Amino acid sequence: MDLLREIVSRLSSASRSVEVLQFMASELRRQRNMLSTSDEPQVPAATLTILHAADHERLLRAAAHDAQQRFICCTNKVGANMVPALFDPAEVAGRRLADVRIYYSRRTGPVKRSHVTKHRERLHGIVDLTGVPEPQLHAKFLAWDSNHLVVSSLNWGSQSGLEDNPLDEIGLYVEGPDIATSVLERFEAEIG
């Protein structure tokens, strides 16, 4: 709630929303102990980490090296920085893993269909690079293995997070039993 308040507070018309978020954050902190239904300490089923803009690239590169089963990224757009930002880390994973996929819907900036085709051919057998024109993908996520999922505002294949503007892109990294598997099953059902 504090992070949302910080993001929203930059909007000139958001003063009422900022007050509501501040109140909600205070209430959650005050009632933290009441959220548990038992007196026994509980191990959380999942952990949630908020990623700031520059955290995304570090995590994507670590996931590309650490993944043991699969590495799958969905981005709305691929753009000028698609190779160093996304294709290179996916290739690192693809040299070790059988299931490495990138899904995208649009090209942006100077990137033409022929540029993406060239990389699709170069990465053939290493990374499955799939354009999905319909339904247009606006989802931006990174999933690896069974238990790791990042849902983000970052277009992994066309944007970069800036150190000096940490709230420019925000992501939620959820680590929990079969969270990636569950989301991927739903995603694949949606795109057919």
C-alpha cells in the first residue's frame, strides 16, 4: 500500500486516493497479527517481493542461469533492445533447457518483422520465439521452473528499468508451490 501510495502521489488529481492508500496501509500494519487465524507461527505458502525498475534485468539474468526446467517470458512488445534485454538471457537458458519460450504481440521502434525473423531463425532449437497477434498480449510476465513467477509493468523485450527512477516499472515476484505452472496453464489455454 505504501508503494502504491508513492506511485499515485505523483498524480496531481490523486490526493484522495493517496489518503485512502495511507489509511489502508496503516490499518494493515495495525492488524498484522489479527490476519493469522491461529496462534501457531505459520510458514507462508508463497513469498511476494516487489521489484523496482532496475531489479527486473538482474532477476531475469539470474533466472536464465538458475532455471532447471523451463524459462518463459511474455512481453507485449519487442524493440530495439530485444537482443541484450531478452533474447540473450533466453539463449543462455535455452542452451541448457528444452523448454525456453518468448511470446510477444507487437514490434516497436525501428524493429521490423525481418529483424525478428532473423533472430527466430538464429535461435531455432534453442528458444521458441512466438508472435501472437490475436489475442494481442498485453501481459508481461516471466515464469521459470514451477515455483517462480514475475508479473510486471515492464515490457521485457523493449524497455529497460532505470536505476534513477525506481518506480518507472514495478513488478511482483511470487515464489510459491506451482505458481508458475498454474499461470502458464491458464495462459496457454487463453492463447490456444
